[in-house]
Amino acid sequence: MVDREKLEAYWKKNLSLIRNVLIVWFLVSYLAGILLVDVLNTIKIGGYPLGFWFAQQGSIYVFVALIFIYAKLMGKIDEEFDVAED
């Protein structure tokens, strides 16, 4: 049987990672794609305003990157608590 304190610590780290990923997701999608679009539109990337780029493509790239970052960090947490899959 696994120690209850170890399980609680594992779950706490898991929730902390999920919270941080969701915060980044929110900041990129809501702030950069909606609220800060006018400010970001003053910067051009490839001839397109940065606000438009974030709303159309940039946020998708960040979301895909977050998937890989989450998987890698969750793997490290699993190894730390000795629950990793082989």
C-alpha cells in the first residue's frame, strides 16, 4: 500500500502543473488573442499584425507546445513518485 502522504503530495504536484498549464493557456488565448490585440497589432510578423497572428495561429502553436510540455513534466513527476509507466 502506498503511503497516503505520498499520494497527497503526488496529487498536489499534479494539480499544480495543471493549474500552471491552464494559466498559460488562458493568458495566450484570452489576453494575447482578445484583450491585448490592439497593442500587439502594432508589431508585424511576416507582414501580419502580431495580434492577428496570435488569434489565428500563435495560440494554436502554444497549445500544442503545452501538450508536449505537460507530458514531459508529468513524466518527471511520475518518476519522482515512482508511478511511471514503462
